Amino acid sequence: MRAYYSPILVTIAIAALIAGCSTTNPEGTDASGAPVTDATKKPGAGAQTGPIAKIDVTKPGAVTGADPRLKTGALAQRSIYYDLDQFDVKDQYRSLVEAHAKYLRENPSAKILIQGNTDERGSREYNVGLGQRRSDGVKKMLVLLGARDNQIESVSLGEEKPQADGHDESAWSKNRRSDILYSGEY
Amino acid sequence: MFAIGLALAASAARAQLQIEITGATEKRTPVAIAPFAGEAALGPTAISSIVRADLERSGLFRALELPPLNPTPTEASTVNYPEWRSRLADALVVGSVSSRPDGRYEARFRLHDVVKQTALGGIAYTMTKDQVRATAHRIADFVYEKLTGDKGVFSTRIAYVVKRGNRYELQIADADGEGAETALASFEPIISPAWSPDGRRLAYVSFENKKPVVYVHSLLDGKRNVAANFRGSNSAPAWSPDGKTLAVTLSREGGSQIFLLNPDGSNVKRITTSSAIDTEPRYSPDGKWLYFTSDRGGTPQIYRMPPTGGEPQRVTFEGSYNVSPRPSPDGKQLAYITRNSGKFQVALQDLENRQVQIITDSDRDESPSFAPNGRMILLATVIGGRGLLSAVSADGRFKQRLSAATGGDVREPAWGPFIE
């Protein structure tokens, strides 16, 4: 049965179940062999006597509550932005990177693509190189935080896929970025 | 997102690129190109008018307006040189078109040097109606070569990318912008088209896989293979002069470094070893050097090294941003993009005496490409917010603009080779 409960409630349910097993079952255990109430025949009977809740750690959200598919929450932030000619991850984005690193650590089969981007100025091919420097920098930080190298591919889109179409610093600053994509998004 | 690879099929007959001439060379040779007798039989576009437009577009000739000539002279006519001299012509082209019994046509022409009062030669072509443009271009090539000493490029083709909305097309057109055909249509960007030396294949970078991948595309049958799709980014393909090797930029070993591989993707060999961005490799025409862009010195500059390996030498020293090296076909000059007071412009360096000349005065120039005779440079630029191509003579004086006739931005030009 798929657990629809939040992780906290699931944890409490497990604890209650374990606690329940160590004391007398209120439905009655009969040492003479009288039938014990079969709790599995009473779905939703309550935390103490209900069926065993299954925890599936291969599914997103199982451990940390974080799900990259959600539009809110720790993993919803996917973009790191940069100053001109820079490719280091600024302090304000560290917690974003840490959240994704934690998810990758705890979900070893998860994979991501990091796409580095630049603003439109200059040679397109040199900008592919600059975008690569940016995505490589994010990957490096993720690996230092415990993600595995083979979970992450870092690539560059150069100046080719801007987020903002203008030709001024307001647009350019939105285009100097790395984007994190999860499987199914690329 | 999928991309459609197409064999070049005859598509829209109308021009896909419009050409506007701006600027002029100081000395343009006045040439009289008389209508060819009987040329109306070939259709609405006169063969002589295509020859006229080609020669004008080179920036080296001025086609004279002629009064009605009765009778229309042909290649067989006796030429009254003093009469043509009085019309201020230095040279004269006359010709004729006649139909053959097999349904094809014969186009003949003769070129006269009016000043020296002598014929310089002529050719007869057997042709069909749909070869009017190709035949006219050959005539213009002949005239150009006889009068300048350089091979004409009127029969060559150009490749470029057009972006309209979210649709990208890699197109190939005649050097005059006519007859454009689409080699690849995609919803993701296409950059860096590169002609194989025999003109039969294009290498390019496509982002259809959400990352840059290098393809080699056969123009005759539209078949393509992946040349490089390694982990990370794959870009900047450049053909060796013998067509057997591609230089590319790969991030598969970290950073952006230059590798050599076979066009089928096999036999990968790394040749730069820096922790910088090394990219935009380009072979010199004699194959002895690989020019490339590197920021190993702090900002992007142009270097060169032997393709077999060795210590790179720095080539550019003026300014803090020099990229996109393009050796000239004769190997004596290097065109590139330089950032000059914040503007991206085309620079030309004499590789012998190291002198640098900036030959454009625009703002956002990219991707210079030499015509195979070295006389013109095609580049991408932005004017009035619109991406278009500009062709500039090697001395910077003569300019044309080529824009997409049906809207959209044009970029990433690559001038094709001479086709024998």
C-alpha cells in the first residue's frame, strides 16, 4: 500500500506499531490459541492496529520530503546566476546547491543535467566554453557536498537559450546562469 | 525536441536573402554587359542581368547603363572599340542564346578588352532553362578572372542559420542569396556550420538534445552522423584541408579543450592541454597550423599550434578580447573578431608583418568567413535589432548586407569552397 502520509506521520505510525507490539494487543491475545484479531483485515483501523505502512526510499520525497517535481519547496529553485565574466557560485546560492546535493546523496539513482549559460555578448563558441565553466562549477560543488560524479552531466548552452530577450544589463544578468534539470525534464 | 534532417531539395525559387549594397571601392572598372541576343527564350530573368548583378556585387565593377542596341550584338559580332570607348566602357561582354534540336539551349559569350581593343576569350555552354543562374555565374566568374587575375566566387554557395521565432533553419544558398534550401530544421539552436573542403558535407553543432552535439551532414542525401556526443559539451567543428579530420572542442575531460577526430566520430585525440577554455580551432590552408581561441593568458586571445601537438604561440596582442580566428585562403592573413571600445568588430592581421587593421565599424560582428578567393569576408552582425549578414571587401571599403527576405534573424555564415 502506498504511503500517503507525510513522513512525520509515517514515522509516528511505525513507532506506535512497534510500541504496540511490545505490549498486550488491546484486541486480545489468547495464549490458549484463541484467534488474534488479524489487524491486516482492518484497513485504516488506526495507528496502533492498522496495516504496516511501507516506506519506499526509491521514491522522491521518501526521506527528506523534497521532491524535485514540486513547484515549491527546497528543490524548486533551479537557477544560479552570475556576475559578468564570473563562474563561481555566489554565497546566496549555496543553500540552493546544498539542497540539491542532499537530494542526490540520498537518492543515488537520481540524475541531473546542469546547463550553463551566458549573456549574448561575444563569440558564440567562446560563450559555449564560458557556460561550461559555470555548469562545471556547480557540478564540482555538488560532488564536494557528496553527490556522485556519475549522477551529474554538466553541459553548456552558451548564449543560445536566453531567459530574457533584451539587450541590456537587466536582460543579460538573467541570462548568465546555470540551470539544474532532473530526469524527465531533458 | 526533434530536428528534421533534409536532403537538399529544390524549394522556393524566390530569393531567401535580400542584398543591399552599401559603400563602394574607389576604383570600379566600368563594364558594358550587353543583353544577349535571344536571351528572352530562357525565361523572365535575363542571363545578362544576372552577370551584371554578380559583377556589381563584387564591388570591383560598375555595369554601365546602355542605350538600346540595334541590332543586339552577339559573341560573333565585330566590335567597334572606339564606339564602346566613347561609352566609357573598359570592357564589354556580348553574347547570344539559341535553342538546340534536343530542347536544350546554347549560351555563348565573348569578353572584349575595349582599351586594348582585343577579345579576351569566350565560352559556349549547353544548358537547360533551370541552369540560367548557374551559367550566368560561370560567365561572371570568367569575366572576373580575366579582368582581375583572381578566381570569381559567383558559383560558390554560402551556409547560414535563420531563426524565426522558435524555429531554426540551417540553409544553403548561392553566393547571391538565391536558391536557398534547408538542410536542417529544428526547434533548438544550430551554430557553427563548417563546409568540408570538397563542399559535400557540413559539420555543425545542434542543441536538439538539450546540449551541444557535433553532426556531419551529407548534403547530397541528407544523411547525417553524430561526430561527437561525449559527456558534456561538443562544439566548434573545423575540417582539416584534406577533409579527413575534424578538430572540435570537447568538455569530456573537463573544461573546454581541443580534440581531433575522424568525421565518423572515431579516433579521438586530445591536442590542447590547458586548464583554460581552448576553442574555435581553425586549420591554416596548408594544414601546418591550428589557430584557436584561448583564455589561458587571462582573457581570450588567438594562438596557434601544429595540429600534431606542440607549444602554442600567441598571435594576437592588441586589445583584451580577440576571438574567432579565420586564416585567409592564401594563408597570409588572419581575420578575427576583436572587441574595440566595447564594440565587436572584424580585424585583419597580416601574418608576416603583424600589422592589424580593423575593417568594420559596426557593433556586434561575429563569425567572419572568407570567400574562397580571399577577396571578401562574410560576417554576421546586428543592425536595427535584426540579425543579418554583411559582406565586406578585404580592405573594408565595399559592403553589402544580406537579410532574410521573409523575416527572422540570420547568423552563423560559412562561405563554401570552390566547386571544380
